[in-house]
Amino acid sequence: MGRRGRLKPGCPQGRGGSIPSPGIGTELPVAAREHLIDIAVRLTPRAAADAIVPGADGKLAVRVTAPPVEGRANEALCRLIAKRAGVPRSRVAVVRGEKSREKVVRIEAADPAAVRASLGLPAR
């Protein structure tokens, strides 16, 4: 059978591609969101030292020494936020702005209020 006749398992209509994911603006159910914190971040790579400073515009200003090459600055950002927030590195991810200085970082934590306080953010 030729390439056109084969179907890819797990794909819509069996024709390649991927299963559509919800858009960026799609809201998660309330039960799924109660342990998630989304934080707006302005990242500065190649800084003299790693630092997290609350910004005047409500975003965190984060400086990392890693260069913005092959995701190293994003990895350093996630490591720094995880360390400061007291959560495992696997619980921190960049969810928007991977190739931009303006990012949204998602933290999964049992106590969101404690995480916000440890990062110097106002409680919600």
C-alpha cells in the first residue's frame, strides 16, 4: 500500500497532523486552576548575576546569567523561580513567550499564596 493509503493512529481523520489543543485564551476548569499560578515575567539574559525583582508594571523582572541560546535562558529562569518559590523544577514551565523577553511562567504549587509571597508578588 502506498503512503497515501496509510493512516496515522491517534490523529484526527487518521491523516497526520495532531489533535487540536485548546487555544492560549482557553480557561481551565476552576478545579484544575486552583493550584496553578501564572506569572508575567520580563527576562533579561546575560546579566551579571541571577536576580528576581518585582517590576513596577506588575511583572517580575528576572535577570539570568545564561545566554538566550538553545533555551538556556528559559531553563535558568525556571530553575531560579523554582528555587525561590520552593517548588521542584518540574513544577515550573514557560507557557507563553519562549522566544521573547516577555513571558508567562506557570507554577504548580500546593500553596499558591506562599509562592506568591516568596516571589514578592501581591496576594490575590
